Amino acid sequence: MSDKPLNVLFLFADQMHAFAMGCMGNNEIKTPNLDKLAEQGVLFRNCYSNAPVCTPFRATLVSGLYGTQTDTLRNSAYIPDGTRTLAASLNDGGVRTSWVGKWHLGDKGNIPIPPELRADFTDFIGYQCYNDFLHGVKFFNEDHVEHVYDHHRTDVTTDIAIERLEKIKDQPFAMFVSYQNPHYPEQPARRFEQMYTDAQLTRRPNASDVEPYTNTQSPPSPKPRENDPIYQKYGGNLDEYLRQYYAMVTQLDDNVGRMMQALEEMGIADNTVVVFTSDHGDMQGSQGAVNKGLPWEESSRIPLIVRTPGGVS
């Protein structure tokens, strides 16, 4: 373990339930990098989202407060002006704070985030909330400059994070990397999709053959577009949705591996705490429901892995 000050690399997924990892006993999904991270650190098997919806979770993450305290009980809500944030406390302690990726706190759309809505993060490049991984991949930096990319949003997120990490590696930092995987629409890169072609995957207990985009008890989701074949890959087929979902998780896992390799290559792995989690899960037909926002295990139970330099005794 290094004598240098500790850094924090906080990686988190969107809509990934706790059971979508090999280290949680799922032998049908390929997550070698997350499994390795769990071996090196601590795997929390019973971690629950305080509010299994995107914005409420994120509001708590950046403020340390319950949604009832900040009135962030729905998507696209704002944290109140004057809220003391985690980033502000870290900044005051001389830690460089950085955010990369999806924000979804205060608005929605493929749009920039104004400075007053960035919860005091010093470095910032991301977008509000845009549910497409292959088209319109845009990120906006601190100055609202638009950066457009022609490859998968998940890989772009990692590319940017590594580039920014290189710039701040020589000072204490806390970097938050917010991935959109495996949130719908399920659009994995082809090489990951092929890993699960025709795979017979086990459904969650009590799963019904519901259409993945049916508005049941959970918040509404967009229906697939009739004229867009990408959205029609799984249509009303829950089993095909699971295959695409697993492919999205495996692609995310690959990017976690890239981030870990970057820490090693930059010589900062020995003084960086790595955290992996998700904002909420995905019902996937269990209890006859889809999406999230429910207190059931599939929606509220989330992954949590913490790796500290030198290990945990």
C-alpha cells in the first residue's frame, strides 16, 4: 500500500440488480472483472438502494440525505439550493472532484448541465439523461462545449474517464463514473450481444412472461418504436430482453476492467479505493412487474463491491 493520500474511483451502473454478477452466484452471466474486483475487496451481498429510481438515488448519493429531506422523490427533481454536498466537502479537504457520464439530476434529455446543478463537482463532463447508446452520443464539458462521438456510449464514458484520470492522477481525487448500462434500451455492442445468442437464461423467481416495456406496477417505460429494428430486437420477448440485458452487463464489466487497468498503468492502483454499485435494479418480470421503483429484491437490491489498497483483513 502506498504512503500517498487515498483516491476514490466510484463506478456505478444504471438499473443493474445485485444478481447480475458471477460473484453473486449467477453462473450464466460473464462478469470476470467484477468477480476479480470482489475477490480483491469486499462483496456486500445485501446492499439495497435507498430509493430504487434514478434521480432519488443520485440525489442521496451527492447529498447524503434522504429524498424526503430534499424533496427528490421522482425523476428529474432538483436538490434544493444551498444543500451541502459530498463534492463540496471533498473540495474543502483538498480533493479534486470529478464527474463523468450520466447525471439525471434536475432535468432530462441529451443536454448539458448548468454549473448550479452540478452539485459542486469541480470537473464535469456528461449529459442529463438520454436513453440511446448508439445514436446521438453527446457529452458536454464544464463550459457546455458539446462533444459528439460515433461509438457506443458505454465505451465513450470509459474513454473520457481514463483521459480525465490521466490529468488529475498526481493529486488526491474522487472521480465518479456514471454508466448508463444496463438501463433500457438494451443496445449492447455486437461482440457482447453475440456472447448470449440463443442462450437459455434462468428467469428471476416468480417471473411472468410480461412484455419488457409494459407499464405494470412500476414507472412507465417507452414502448419499442415500430419502425426501429434496434428497439425491436426483443419486442415483447422477455427471454430475449434478458439476453440483451446480460450482454449490456458484460459490456459494462469489460469497461470496469479497462478502468482497473488504467489505474495500474498510471501507477495509482495502490492508493485508490474502488467502489462499484448501481442506482437500482430491474424487475425483469418478477412479481409480474418490469422496470424499477418497487421494494422487491430485483428492483431495490443492488451490487456493491469495495476494494481498498492492501485489502481488508
